[in-house]
Amino acid sequence: MSNQPEADSDNSAAEKPDGWRRAIDLLHACRTEHGFVASPSDTHNYRRVWGRDSSIMGLAALVSDDAELVDACRQSLETLAEYQGPHGEIPSNVDPATDRVSYGGTAGRVDADLWFVIGCGEYWRHTRDEEFLQAMLDPLEKVRFLLGAWEFNTRGLLYIPPTGDWADEYLQSGYVLYDQLLYLQVLRTFCRIHRHLHGSGNYDLDDRVARLKHLIRANYWIDKQDKVPDDVYHEVLYEKARGAAEHSRGVFWMPFFSPVGYGYRFDSMANVLAMLLDVADDHQCRCVDDHIAGEIVDGEVNLLPAFAPVITPKDEDWQDLQMTFSHTFKNAPHEYHNGGLWPLVTGFYAASLAKRGETELARRYADGVHAANRLEADGEPWGFPEYLHGTEHTPGGTKHMGWSAAAAIVAEASLAGRRLFE
């Protein structure tokens, strides 16, 4: 690996909270010869290299400037590329020791491909490892072709099947905002690589970036204005949403739409990414911040839920939610994606706030991530839970989750002035 950066004094563990050092230690515990596993815990299939998890952990490794963790980022990406599917699919997860590979459950995981490209681009930007970039050109081109096919109607937005991304047991499908935002960053990555390799921009790629950002802003932020924005994907669906979404018009980004209508719940990760990836303008950021402070965070713990409000047995979506699971039902009220509180999402929110100069608020949420990660597992502190129960604030899911550690690193590095994305 070339041009490996030295750790700089601004990011030394000695100058960071204890949560930083503990998070770094857990990422080291997740390191294997094949890259990062999701967790060192012997739970389900978490001791595998996951397309989504390892790429997010890789982003944290890059801003940590820990040479061994940066190397594990590279190893993860190389492992994922080695097990790429015949059409360009990046594994949802893979166990190189047994060659067992999964590209998803009942549906493929679209965001595994998206995070892989982002991870490759950020690793190369950080290290300027030209040998790595050259080795990844063919896998990246296969992913680019596959993502284009997943647009289906070639109109610029990816179509996501049910269970097709990180909210794999939740009720989201169709044109999901979270995935479109990652897709935007993917296209930006391809533009940056093309400019580096050819010394000039690619008009088609540049145009697609501009077009996708415009589509996101036109279709997912439903304002209170009377005029329908240009380039609405489906005018009838948009008009129906504008009439039905009185509580969310001009307040937050809509989570998804499909041929049967819009979703109306607050998708925390999507709203955070809209701010972090410079899609939201200053006014929209303030609206979302106000909504989070007033309606989403309860004040006892500074953590964001995956989605809000919670789906309960009284809601019409409850029956469908009960049927959406792989092995056992996880989405009881205030658990997992159904109102569970996630260090992962909160760490990215802290990064967004720090980037926008909201340092005091970013510190509050970074401390919320550390407090969650500090909770006990099996009688020992620093359990790094997957999520917390939304009202009881007890650990839930798998313990010692690498991406919960990554959330702490991302938050602290952002407060120190580091930026996740170009």
C-alpha cells in the first residue's frame, strides 16, 4: 500500500474521550486477515465481512489515521471484490474461511454495492494507493453497470425492493431516499476517478450527478408552495403526497415513494445523509434539526431512532410489519428499526452538525453515542450495542457492533475537523 498517512497529533487517542479509545480497540478486535467483520461476537453471521458494515467501518478507519485500521479497510474492499457476483453484485456478507457468500436474503442488498463504491473512493482519496485503484477498476465498472440496470426505467433513480437495504425488515421499498443519496455519492466517486484517470471530466457522469441531485430535491422535499417543482417523477403521486403529508411538508425529507404512493415516517439516516452530502440547503437543515429536537429525540438520551413514529398494533402498517422478517420478528414497538435508537445513525448526525459548524450540538450527540456504547454487555462495560430500546434505553441487538464503534470515531473525528467525504 502506498502513501500510508501517519497519525497526526490532532487525532491522537490521548486527546480524545475514552469512548474514542474504546471504539478504536473494538475496530481492532474486528480486524481479520480478510478485513473487518461486523462484530467479533459469535452471533448469527456477524463474524463475516459485510459489504455495508465493513465499508462504514472503513470510513471510520480512514479518519482515525490508524495505519492498521486503514489497512483493514483495504482488505475488506479487496475481499468484497473477490467475491463479486456474476452481474456485479457486491456481497451482503461473506465468510472467506468457508467461501460462504450471501448477496441478500429474500431480496438483494442494493446498499452493499453503494457503500462498496463509496468505500473504494474514500480509501483511494485518503491513501492515493494507485495499485489499489487499478485493481478495483473492473469491479467498480461492473457495479456501475449493475446500478444503471437497477434504475429499470433509466430515469435516474434506483428502484429498491422490499428488504433491499439496511432497513431489511422494515416497510420501505420503491424509490427509497437513503439509497438515492448514497447513489449520488457513488456517481460523484465515479466522476472523481474519471477525472484522475483521464485528466478531464466525463460529461455524461457530470450530468447524471447534477440530474440526480435535482431529482432528489424535487421529489423528496415536499414544500408548502403551490407550484409543483420541475422534474417531479410522477405528478399524480406527488400531488397526493402533498395533500396527505401536512405534518411533514417543509419539515423533513420524505423517506420513499413507490407506484402506490409516498411513505410519511421520518427516516433518520436519510435525513442525516441529505445534510451530510450537501443536498439539503441551510433552510432545510434548520427545519430537520428543529424536527429532530422537537419531535424525535426524547431528551433523556441523545440518540436518533432509525424511523419515527413507532408502528404499533393499532396502526394499519402493523400487520405488514409483522410479516417482514428473516428468522424472528425483531421490530416490536421501540425495538430494532421500529423506533430503536441507533449509535450508528447518531454518529453520522454528529458529523453533519460538526461540518455545519454546530459544534455544541454535535458534541452533545457524540456524547450520546459514547453513553450508548458504554452500556454493559454480559456484565462488562462498553458493550457497543447495535441499538437501544426506544423508551427503556436498554441494549438491543448484537453486542460489540463494529459500526457502533465507527459511529463514535466518525463523530469525534468530525468534531476535530475531519470530513468523511470529499
